[in-house]
Amino acid sequence: VIAGFTSGSLAVLSDAGHMFTDVLGLGMALAAITLATRFAAAAEAAPATRHTFGLYRLEILAAFVNALLLTAVSVWVIVEAVRRLLGEPEVESTTMLVVAVLGLMANLVAFALLRRGAKDSLNVEGAYLEVLADTIGSVGVIVAGVLLKAFGWTWADPVIAGLLGLWILPRTWRLGRQAAHVLLQAAPAGIDLAQLRADLEAIDEVVDVHYLHVWTLTSEMDAASAHLVTTAAADAHGVLDRARQVLAEQYGITHGTFQVEPDTHEGCHDV
């Protein structure tokens, strides 16, 4: 940030802003994962807790805040780039290049560390996307610095900064949409609810399925619940076992809660 203001480079300030949100994002990611893990261990030792699902949602909240931060920084950079294009800003290209190279080195290290974990966690994916954007951002700043130093093109700085802001926005939108999808307890994208209902209804002695809910607790952790209406003489234990088997083997959901009701039971819908 200091180098950005000293050199007068919007591209450096843009890179600094994105890296600052990385620091916040990685900090929130680490805090969320650590708190959720500690809470799970503490809940095992003392089961009485108000948070019956643990603190797994902290990870999703952190990812959502990351998306908001990145959006704010990107919009500011785009607006500032337009403003600077209308003026004649003075930019110190040497400072700009040195800081951009150092930033690129830092981002490459972070990129390598986060790449594998991004496949398993929405939170880590958010941090990974930020670092990926910063890595490309640092390359853009270097390109702008070279053009400025070689040809004196002052417009290169705000143009590249604005392009970086535009490039990052759709990625932050995707991350924010995924996090909001989980927070609103929508069914996971890969789950066909109609097919799941049909598979449960196909279980022997099951005559109806209602109150079917599927949602995501956190990355790689889905849950489901449903009421299974069976014939009066059905083996409730067998039905329950087969329903859990359908969830686990066909949909990868191991946290399933079922209420088994005989078809002679009345009052469920009234409740």
C-alpha cells in the first residue's frame, strides 16, 4: 500500500488491495477451520451445547465475507481507473516494478500451498481464487511497469488495473453465490431431489415420502431428512437401513435422519 501511494500506481494499489483481502480471507479461513475443529472436540467431551451442528457454517460465512471484500476492492479499482484515465497521473515505474516482482513471488508460494486444499473446501477455494487473481494481478502490474518505463505510456497503469478488477468480479460473484446457496440451505447442486424421492419410494414397503430436505452444512458435508410412510406391517428397522444405504451409496450423504411412519398413522401433516 505504501509503495502504491509512493509510486502513484493504481495497478500496485489494486494488487495491494487484493493482497490485503487475501490476508483477511486467509485469516478468516484459518480462524473458521480452527474454531470448528476445536468446537467439535469440545462437544465430544461435553455434549450439552446450543450449537447442535457445531460451528461448521463459520467456513461458509468466511467465504461469503471474502466475496464481499473482493467485490468492494474490484469496484473501487474500476472506478478509480476510469477517473485516472481522464487525468494525467504521474507514476514512478521503478518502485512499481520492484514491488510487483516481490508480490508475484509471494503469490506463487501461496498459490502452490492452497491449490490442493481448494478442491475440498469452499473456504480454501475462496482464498485460492484470491491468490490466483493476485498472481495474475502481479503479472499485470509488471507488464504495466515495463510499458511505462519503456514507452512512457501512463495510461497502461489504470487500464491494466481496471482490467484486473473486471477479471476478478465474475469469480467473486461465483464464490458469493455458492456461499449464499449453502447459507440459504438450498439442496446441493449435484443432488436431484426428484430422483432421490423416487429412489426412497422404490424401497420395499415404502408407500410415500414427504418432508424431504437436503442441505449442505459445510464443504463436503451434506445432510438429509425425510418422512417415510410404510405399510402397517413393514419392518421399520429394515426400511431405515435401506434408506440410509440409498443416501450413502447413491448420493454420498452419510448424515441422514428419517422418520418412519406406518400408513395408518394420522396427524403428521397437521403438525
